[in-house]
Amino acid sequence: MKRFISTGFISTSSMSLLFFLLASCSHNEIFFEYHSFKKDGWDRDNAAIYHINIDNTTDLFDISLEIRNNNDYPFRNIWLFVDFQIPGSNVRTDTIGVDLADVYGKWYGKGISLYSLTIPYETAMRFPQKGTYTYSIRQGMRENPLKGVSDIGLKISKKTDQ
């Protein structure tokens, strides 16, 4: 039987490879943040609010919503209200319907007891001006509080194929 003895250190080449892998996992993300909810549910008055400082007005960006739900979620879909505000401008509200499970109840997304699903929101978007942009996400379901949703997130990534 062979035994492997750990020397307790990582070589420089292994460290470089690890750094490269971690850096490449970012997918050009400029913002990625989750808002978590209490175990008793997501109250419709509890909006997830994100403030993003944008200084790049030339590149294109992809924006997605990230939702985490568990088996306590009683529906196969969810309605979301997304408010978007450009600095110094009016608020635009989008209503988004998302299927979280198929007709047989099998959850979409990745996970075993907590399912994580990426929802494309806007693709190839250019921010028109520099400043702080605000996104606000509320649930639009009849049940209040809404059980089974643990987190809602917002991800903004620089488009790689410009």
C-alpha cells in the first residue's frame, strides 16, 4: 500500500494554476450579489435592492437574475417585478414570469434540495451614462409571504463577444 505524505505547501506553479482558474471563473462579472430572505418567506414589501456604480459606457453587458428556491416552494412559476433606474431618471418597471419547474414538478436549475436558476434579463445592454444604477426586485405572487425562495440575486457581466 502506498502512502502519500503532504509537505504542507503548494508549489509556485500550482499556485499560479489555482489563481488562473479562480480568475477565469469570474466570467467578466462586474457585479454579483444575492439578497437572502428569512425562513418564514419573502414578503412582497421586502424588495431586494441593488446599487451598482457604472463607469463604463462603451462596452455591452448581460444582466441576469439569480433565484434560489427549495422544495417548500409551492408553485412551478414565479412573477417578479424589476424596477430599473438610470441615475437622475425615471424608474422603469418590468414584469417577468419565470418557470421554476416543468409540468411534472421537476425543478429547473442546479442543485439537490436548494435549486439555483439563472434568468436572463437583458442581453447586450449598454449603460447610457456613468453613475449609480438601481435595480429593485419584488415578488408578484398572491401568496404573501412567499415560502420556499431563499435568495434572489443580480449579476452583471461584461459581454465577451463584442
